[in-house]
Amino acid sequence: VAIVTLWLEPGDYPLLLGTADLGVSLHSSTSGIDLPMKVLDMFGCEVPVCALNFACLDELVNDGINGRVFDTEEELAHQMGELLLEKDDGEELRRLG
């Protein structure tokens, strides 16, 4: 087994992240009070986000306003299907990003 990782220069990280059509945050908080900084990275690169729900997530992600929030893998699959299959010609992806 070989694991290969890449090192990105700081300026390359937002360029790479910005190429994504959709970001998924699986961050959960054991304390219930820390927020996923990767979601902020995605916001900064205008990448729409689907985020796992937990106690204080609504301080960062407002479902349907600046991202989508899910509780189960079924909800995530449904959201990804809605957003990526472009039933609305990609309008919601553009609005959330």
C-alpha cells in the first residue's frame, strides 16, 4: 500500500478548491461549538456547500440560503442529486455558490 499526498502552495489551494462544483462537509463537533473552517474556505471560493447538521452549524450555514444542511446520507444523496443533476439548469448551484 502506498499513500501519496500532494503539497499545495497557499495560493494554489483556493484555485484547486474553486474548481469544484459542490463541496461536502462531514465535520461534526464533539463540543457542539466549533465550526468547520473548510466550509468558510468553500464560501470564499464560491463553491456551494452541503454540510452535516450539528448543534451550532446554523451560525455558519443557513439551509437553502447559503448552503444545504443534511442529517442523513439519504438527505445528502438527495441534495447532491438535486444540485448536480441541474433540474433547474444549475440555478440553485449558482445561487448557493
